[in-house]
Amino acid sequence: MADTTDTTSTANGAELVKAWKATFAAKDDDLMTKFWSTYDSEATSIWTMVYDEADSNENLNDTVEIVTNLMAQSGMSSMTDECFAVVHTLENLEIEGLWFFNGPDPEKLFSANEETSWFSWAQLGPDATDLVKEAVAKMMVPVDGKINGKVVKNTTVF
């Protein structure tokens, strides 16, 4: 039987991404509960990203500039309603991010921004299991300003 899964973004997914951005910007105390009430595995997806060349990073300013450059690519303007991202630069000069996409995958982002090829991407879920919820919370609201014991030195939100 042929796979009939829709791999495109939807108006519903765009509304969910937009609603989540507004919720995140409001810095609500119950942020994670609100995220999971927004998440719909049929219309949206959650992905992590890790910078592949972290071993080459030499200082914090240049590492932060990698994230700034990623977000400043001209194609990102077309992604405003397609995704939300929180990207952290860690004390050991690693870059890790969490992305919430309209649709099942980040293909639109990859097409809009070739800088994404410098990162490894992995989907969380699609089911909102306890492990997925824990992984999302860790990236969305780092405890004591740390991720996996590493201090977050900079955070960029898209």
C-alpha cells in the first residue's frame, strides 16, 4: 500500500506555531504545560539540532556568531510562521537547539537556509512520551541555566 502521509505544512500547524511563539514570548510560569496543550503530532513536529563542527569552535563570540548567522539567512523570513526555535550556545562551545515545526519535518527550513547543513537533526516523538517531554523541557527551560551539566552561555530564539 502506498504511503499517503502528508509531508506538507498546514494552516492549522501555522496557527499552532504562531500561538506557541506568543505563549513563549509571554514567559508564562506554566510554559511546558502550555506547550503540550499546543503540540499536535498530526500538524506539528519537534526536532533537535546539534552543530557538527563544535570541535572547531575557538571562542564564545565566534560560536554565538554561528547561531546569529544561521538565524540571519535571508530564507529565514519565509519561516516565521513555519517554525519556532530555541538555540543554546554552551560553555564548551557546543550549539544545541530545539525546533517546533509546522508539519512533520524540517524540509522547508532546509530549503530556505543552507546553513542548516552544518547541523545534525533528530526528531523527538512524534508521541509525547515522558522521555520526549523531559527532553523538550530540558531545552526549552534549562534547569539552573544548564543543559546536561553544561552552562548555557547564550540563547537565541526564533
